[in-house]
Amino acid sequence: MTPKVSTAATRAALLEAAREEFAAYGVAGARVDRIAERAGVNKERIYGHFGSKEKLFDAVIMEALDDLTAQIALPGGDPVDYVAKLTDYYQSHPDLVRLLMWEALNYREQDLPAGRETRVERCARKTASLAAGRGEEPSAATARMVFMLTGLALFPSMMPQLGRIILRDAADDHEAIRDQIADFVAAALK
């Protein structure tokens, strides 16, 4: 008799398999049969748990961002340390970087579907934290600063080929790149 796999275990296996598939191929290129095979389940389980490939992608993004949020503190106390840790996180989680890039390509001008409100609230907390740390009220300028800090942290992992072109052999010195980003942020926030 084959042991039954729990619903939670099936969902977790699907999310893990889908994260690999979506990071490699994006929403359009990902195949539900490969995800199901990788997860060791029937592909109907994808539809039963998530409803569609697109909703599975959204769930993968949300889970990846939940992990990021759990591991990186808000920027208010020390935005320089925040951007350094964020740079390290993206360097050690290239699949998240690829997922975010695929998401940008897939949705472009459209509003994000599921999870948008949660993500807006998270970013509002980051903006409020940064503003409080700087002794200011949250504002559009503070939100732009959070956006720029995130972009600076993401950039080396998003554009490694540009790093290899510009930095040549020094492109592999992640610590030096991270430290220079942190120094840049420290100077900018004076």
C-alpha cells in the first residue's frame, strides 16, 4: 500500500519544484508537467492546490518574499547595514532575483495579481521604518529611497554579465561590491 502524502507536504513539494522551474524558465516557459514530475505528484495537484500555473507562480513569489522578509530586518535602524544584508541575500538567492525579473517581464505595465496588498503593506512598513530612523514622516521621497536601496542591492545579482564586462576579474569579489554599495548609501544618506 502506498503511503498517503499530506496536503501540506504536496503543496510544499509543488512550491519547491515550481520555484526551480519558474526561476529557470519564467511563467511562459515553465511546464506544469515538469513541475509535477519534479514534485513527484500528478499535475492535477497543481490545479487542485493553486488553480492555474500563473497562481502557482504568484504563490512561489510570495513564499520567496516571505523568506526574505523574515530574514532581513527593516531599514530604519541602520539603512547602510540593511542594504548590505539585502545585497548579500540576493547574492545567495539568485533564484529570487530571477523570479523577480521574470515577474517584471511577465506583468510589465499590469498590476500584480495575488499578494499585491501584502507587498504594498510590506513596502509601506519599510518606508515607515526608514522615515522613523531618519526622524522624518514617511513620504514619497522616503518611498523612493527604499526603492533605490532595493535596486542598489539587486543590481549586482541582476546584471552579473555587466559586472563581468566592467569589473573584469573583480566581478567575483562580492564583498568588495557589497561594501562599496554600503559606502555609497552611507555617503548618500549624510
